[in-house]
Amino acid sequence: MSGDRGKGQAQPSMLNADLQETPSRYESQKRRDWMAFVQYLKSHRPPVPLSLCNYSHVLDFLRYLDQFGKTKVHLQGCMFYGQPEPPSACTCPLRQAWGSLDALIGRLRAAYEENGGTLATNPFASGNIRVYLREVRECQVKARGIPYKKKKKKKKKKKKNPANNQMKGRKHSGSSMHSS
């Protein structure tokens, strides 16, 4: 009977090993983004302590990141403005894609609270950030000439319980036996 003890249950040493495994891709990215933002605040002149950080610092950070973007955003004066697939190159700037910024804000919003911030003081949750992201999205949509369509949420499929299906099958087959 001692061999049966603990079967099907995780042992504490196994749980600790599982917790020390490599973090998920999302967690790694969130940590990398958080460290980049904290470094940005430290290198700000004058340096900004996290306790004094507000939405304007977040907006400055997002604008700073634009220089590393890979998405061509045509300016209104560009002859390719509004064309989804321009036939040749132009001098319009590369920017961060709206979707990337939106995902970044989501990760930083979570990281802020995980690092001791409160929801009430979270600069990433500011309405000003949502307005900025909406403006970036609209600007990029117009520049590319492709309308943005919000993705519909997928309905969760109910998991079929195999026991219920077997019971239904029995009822069904049983009823056919009685009809003959």
C-alpha cells in the first residue's frame, strides 16, 4: 500500500521544480518590456522615479519606441497614402505597428501592478493612453487604405462530456428497441 501513496498527486519538490522552469513567452516579454520601461525612466533627464511616473511618461516612451518600428506609415502628402500595397518605395517613416503598441501596453499594465503599483495609479491604464492608441490605429488604417475591423470574440465551445454522450446514446438506442 505504501507504493500507492502519492500517486496522481504532485510532490512538493516536483512543484518547486515546475515553478523554476523557464517562464512562458508572454512572461519573458512582459519582463523584458518592463525592464526597458524602467531603464527609459532612469535614463530620462532628470530621472523619473516609478512612483512619479504618469501617462505622459508612457506616451513619451511609446513615441521613443517609434524609431525602432518596422511598419511603413505613409504621410498624408505621400503619393502612396491610402494604398495598401504601394508599387515602389518612398521616404515615409517606419513606426511601431498599432497592434504591437496595444500588446505592449497590456503587458506593461500587468507588470506595473505585479511590481507593486495599484490599479488606481497605473499610468498604463489611463484614458489618455487609450486615446493615443486609438489615434495611432486610425492614422495607420488611413495611411494604408485598409479598414480596421475589430475581431469578433469567438464563442467558447462547450466541452462534450463523454459520459453524457454515452448516456444519450443508450437512451436513444433503448427507445428504438421499445418501438419495434
